[in-house]
Amino acid sequence: MINVKGKWALITGASRGIGYLTAKFMAQQGCNLVLHSRKLENTAKVLEEVKALGVEAYSVAAELSDLDAVAKMLSDIDKLGVQIDIVLNNAGLQIAYRNEYFNTPVSDYTESFKINTIAPAMICYHFMPKMIERGFGRILNTTSGIALEPQQAGYSASKAALDKITIDLGSTVEGTDVCINLTDPGWCRTDLGGPHAPNAPESAIPGIVVGAFIDDKKSGRYLNAPHFTGMTLEDAVKKAEAEFDSPYSK
């Protein structure tokens, strides 16, 4: 299992929900953090809390639907002078639930793809070459298990596109110590999942981050957090390595 103490992780959407819990968990493992939200004041609370756990941390801001703002955020991170070892692309948008799905507006797709597909891809393209050059890195892109629901077409399609990008990029680093995988928190009671979701946000820990700790040089996997609910991090990593294979040999 990888020891993340002293490493640096970028977490998008870190001010609330799964991102907030992920930030706290990673800090408890000794990982330094760059915390993203739409506005700097949104991460003030979690920034203070993770620093109190003894790690270094910074906040950055960007509206992910504004791709120029995403590019500026990446430049701002570079200027911090830290080495991003782990990327947790957690932030996402579920734009609408359309019972009259044949009337789905084009904007459902354009907004969903900017936030859920293009912004994470830009982040991957920025940091992954640096990871390859150094010989180490972990990227987790948050996907969704939603299927057969045309009511959520924009969201589902944007996540499917992110899956494709992740798996294709993974094929280029398979067998190296740069690993890019998919993670899925399950349907949790967050702002995105809504109040009627069956799972508490805490159920996603440690599964949502297990891909940051794996040490078997495999990429392109779908690591579904509910499979690891209630497990220790160590046992979750063992389960991930033993039961979740990469797709490239199939």
C-alpha cells in the first residue's frame, strides 16, 4: 500500500459532501492538500480543519464550467511550487432530472460536459505528464453507476465520456507507477445525490480514495466505493488489488 504522508493531492469540489470527507481522510493519512472549490471562502472551513491535522494545505478557486478559469487555476497551482502526486477529480454536476426526456435541452449536455468531462480531462492532461516524468502519480476520476435513465442523459453521457478518457489514458501507463482509475461513491445523500439517497456520504470512505493507495501498477479500473464500505483502508486496498482488474488484458 502506498504511503501518502508528505505527498500532495489536489481535490476538486473539496468544500462539501464527498470532497470534504475525502479531504479530511487524506489529511488524516498525512497527505498535503490543494483544495478546490468555486470560491476561496467555500474551502475556508476545511482548510483550517486539515491544517489542524498537521498537514500543509492551500485553497484554489475555479468555476469548472468556465474553462478559462480552469486553465488559470492550473497555472495558480503551478505557482504554489508544490508537486501534485495525486489528483482526485471529485467535483461534478447533476444538472436536471427530465421526466419529459425527449425535450432535454442542448444545455444539459454542454454544461454537463464542461464540468464533468472537459474540466477533469484538462486537469489530467496538465498533471499526468509531470507524473510520468517523475515516475509516480495517482489520478482518480469520479464516475457514476447511473444507467438506463434517459431522464439524466446529459449527466450520464458526460460521465460515460470521462470513463472513456480515463480508460484510454490508462492504457498508456499500464504497468507503471502512474495509475489512473475511476471511482464511484455510490448514491449518497449529498447536494448532488439528494436527501432521499440510500447511503450516507461517510459510506464512501475509504472506497472513494482506495485508488490513491493501490500499489499494483494497474489502471482503467472501476472502483465502486460501496464495495469497500466499513473496511479499513488496508483491507480495502487488498480487496481492490485482488478483485478489481484492469481492462487491458481482456
